[in-house]
Amino acid sequence: MKPAPFSYEKPGSLDLAIKSLAQTGSEARLLGGGQTLGPMLNLRLATPARIVDLGSVDSLRRIERRGTTLTIGAGVTHATIEDRSDPTPTGRLLSYVASTIAFRAIRNRGTIGGSLAHADPAADWVTVMRLLDARISLAGPSGVRRVQAREFFKGAFSTDLRPDEIIETIDIDELSDEARWGYYKICRKVGEFPEATGAIVLDPARRMARVIAGALEGPPVPLPDLAVAVARDGIAAAALAAVKRALESAVSGLSAVDLQIHAVAVRRAISQAIAP
């Protein structure tokens, strides 16, 4: 199938992209790497009047370290994050997660901003940005506003991004050298979106303990009591029955099969973080 007719624009700066988006409003769609929007256009699941291609906006493709904050442009590809030589815990976590996304051909084109804007509950960056409590900068006609990841994701494929805004950057407070992390997902086949995702960060220096369950029907869900117990008692606190209880308290409506799969993903992520 071919896409429905649309006009195409490729602005050379973020300001021009915002102006183009404002002119068309909700009838426009932004194009990052095209790995999600392309198939949607071909299947006519998306029929925008205008495509605004962000591929020439160089400011969106930078990664910078500002003090203890890592700033990632929305146009940075998964492959760029995968290939970074950053030995810090934050860098290793991001590189590892990027390496697990789909296939290299997808990672070469797909962008972190596009993934966050699409907000598929099973998407890796959705879970990771919630885990790291990232700040997402949204640029629009009125300027830039910053939203915490926990407030940005509203539901499945639903975010706080307004029709006239563009994700500009993602800011992450870097983990300390003492931090440990784990990330585990369960997929039917390599390269597919996961059926369940577990993620954990333990950072004693920052007094941080977070456990997240992802790939649910809505946004990622934190398991704070489990995180505290694991930080205090280690792997002994992460028996499968304990993880199941934490999930049942945080997520309603899970079938017995889904509960088992999500509990296994979370427990294996915890095991990764605590393993010597």
C-alpha cells in the first residue's frame, strides 16, 4: 500500500521546524528516523497533511556532558548510543539497552526522540527514561518546557507532547561510579518488542534504588517497596513470590501468565545488578 498524499518539508534548524509544525498544527507529523512513521504511512494508519523531516536539524544530533548531566539530542540514533565509548555506569547502561533494540539496520536510523514521542509501552527507551527519571525538553512556539519522564508518559502511545512541540533533548543525571544496574526483557523472537521488561538501578552514593516493570499496557510502573527491600537485603528480597506480590500491588488486571512473565523479567534484571 502507498501513503496518502502529503506535503514534505525538511527545515534546516529547530526554529524553522517549529514554525512549520505550527503552520499545520495537528495535521502535521514529525519524521525522525522513520522506523515507526514509515510503516504507519504505508499502512495508512497515519495520514498527515504534512511531513516535517528533522533529519537536517544538526542541533538534535548532539550528545553532551554538562557537569553531572548527560544531554542527548532527540535526533541521536540508537546506533550512536550503542557505539559510544563511555565506561561510566550511565554510559554502559545506555549502550547496552541500545544494543538490544531490534536489529542494527533499525538502530542505524531510529532515534531516541522518535521512540519517546511514539511512546509504545514496550519500547526500551520509555522504560529506561522512567528508570533514570530523565527530564525531557519540549520546544515549541512559546519556548522550551521541561517535563520529568514520570509525567511525560500518560498512557499507551500517549504523552504530554503538544501538537506544536518537538522533543529537543533528554537530560539524565549521571549515576555514580558505585551504581549497579540490570536490564532484562523477554521477547518471543530476537528483534521483536518485548512481552515484559525489568529494570533496576542501585546507586548508594545517590541514595537511589529503583525497580521498574515495563512493556505493560500503559506506562512503566515503579516498584518502590521492592527496590528498598533489594537495596537493603540483596537478592534475598527478590524471590519470585516477592516480585509477584510487588507487581500485583502496582499493576491491576495481570493474568497469571502475564504476572509470571513480568515477575521473571524483573527478577532477572535484579539478579544482573546484584551479581558479583
